[in-house]
Amino acid sequence: MKYLFIIALLVSFVGNAQDLKEIRSSYPKAAGSTEITTNLDENLANITSSDKPVLLAYRGAVLTLKAKFAKSRSEKKDFFKEGVSLIESAIKTEPSNIEIHYIRMSVQENSPRFLGYHKNIEDDKRFLLDNYAAVSSKELKSVIKDFVLKSENFDESEKKSIQ
């Protein structure tokens, strides 16, 4: 019985790691594709506040993307509000997680100004720059680097500092 539990735990861990890898690679492409957004939404549909905060943040980010593609104004508003709520919950749970700061900044810099979700861009930018060198995952480092290099919120010297 003990071995069965350990095997189940390992399978779950490997599955979550693979899912996170897939989510990391798909998320930057989702802003331009309803298909990718829908796929990510389906993969993250069962994520709750008891799951890993980074998965909660990705779930929130995907909901904000669903808002972008939604037809009705009320759907747009509901998806966006729920997404923001999940991202902020993830930040509160793990305030030192660089990936969650990257996710929040990516949502904030791409949100329409009239929604008023832009107050943390400078804080997240500083957090990314200050903590980038300490990231041990090559995959996550690559995702963050690509984001920084494409972002208009980082100047040339800041972009060079992460290369």
C-alpha cells in the first residue's frame, strides 16, 4: 500500500511538471490564438486555490485571455475579473515566485488601460530584473527572457542585463 501511494505521488509530480512545461510554452502564444487559449483553458479548468499558486496564476491569465476573445461585454468583464482575482491570490500566496510576477506583468501590460489593471507593472519589472539570475530552470529563464526582450516596458540596458 505504501509503495502504491509513492508511485501515485511520483506519477502525479511528473504529470504536473510536464503540464507546467506545456503551459509555459503555450501561454505566450495564446494571446494571438483562440484555439491555444481554449486548449489552455481546458487544461487548467480544474485548477483551484488549493493547487500550486503558479498554476492558479496561469489559470487567471488564461481567463483574462478568454475575456479578450469573449463575445458579450458581460462575459468579457466576468472572465477578466475572475482572472485578475486568481492572479492576485497566487501573488499573495507566493509573493517571491518570479513566474507569478512574470504572469501578472504580462497580463497587466496587455490589458486595456480603461480596465485599470496596471498598477504593478513597475514592481513586477523590478522583481524580474532583480531575481532573474537566481532562476534555476533553463526553461523558465528562457520564457522570462523572451518576454522581457519583447516587452516595451524594459529599456535596452535592462534587456541587455538579462542576456
